[in-house]
Amino acid sequence: MTRLIFLGPPGAGKGTQAKMLSDDCGVPHISTGDILRSAVVAGSDLGNQAEGYMNAGELVPDQLILDLIQERLNQADTETGWILDGFPRNLPQAEFLTHLLDQISQPADFVINLDVEDEIIVARLLNRGRQDDEEKVIRNRLQVYRQQTEPLIEFYRARQQLVSVDGNQTMEAVHGSLQRVIIG
């Protein structure tokens, strides 16, 4: 069984690496964006609530995200493991997730922190060429990450679950490092 939580700044490669490991391990790659889109398409009560916020261009409230995560982790395909990408984003979410995982007897094996230098992230995201990937916007996203999400590194380090991986390497080298963490 593989149960992983991915942390790291925007542009660190979390989604790419989580998808690759999901394929390797045969467990679902769960991202908050995918959960939101699936819930909306399914027309569930939670999906309908989320859709209202999304259509208004607003952030979906934490409690709704927490409810969606709980609903997703209770689905049958997660019994053999899962990889969470993009959640938790702050300490209250991490505390909720820890409690939830204890409740459903699915503790995380590791919390992977993809550690990447800011200048490399800025270069990667500028290279991507997306409309919202302007340097000023990227640096602001990094600042928000440092304020809200970076405290999770200490939260999980204190619980002896954190494994930091050098994300400054090639995609293949990072993947190899992650495979070694999982295999032991």
C-alpha cells in the first residue's frame, strides 16, 4: 500500500511526480482540482455547492474542500492507497486530514516535500508560457505558499513523516528518488 501526501511550491513538479507514482503503484492520484471538477460533473450536493463558488470566481471554502476530501478518501479505490496532491494547503487542513486519516485507519506513509529553489521555479513557470505565469504573479504565489503551506513542513517533520526530495534535479532523477523513498 502506498499513501503519500505531496508538498512543495507551485511549479515544483508535484502533479507530474504524483501522476507518475500513481501509475507505478496502481493507486489513485487525488488532486483537489480533480475532486472539485468530478464533484461538479457528478452533480453531488457538495459539487453543486462548489460549483456556485467556482462560477462566481471565488475560492471554495476550506470546509467544503475538507468535506470533498473526506468523501473522496471514503471511495473504494482508495483502500489500497492514494497520493494526495495539493492538499493540505495550511495547518488547519493538515490537522483535519490527520484526524480524518486516523478515523478511517489510512495513515499517510510519507509526506513528500519537493524542495525547489525559487529561481528555478520562476524559470520553470515562465517557460510554461501560461497566461497567468508572469514573474510578478509567480513570485506572489511563492510568497503565499511560504506563508500558508510551508509551515506544514515543520508540522509533518515533528510527526516524523516528512521526507524532503531535491526537486532541482531532472524529472527522471526526482522520480528515481521518490521510488527509492517508497521502496525503502
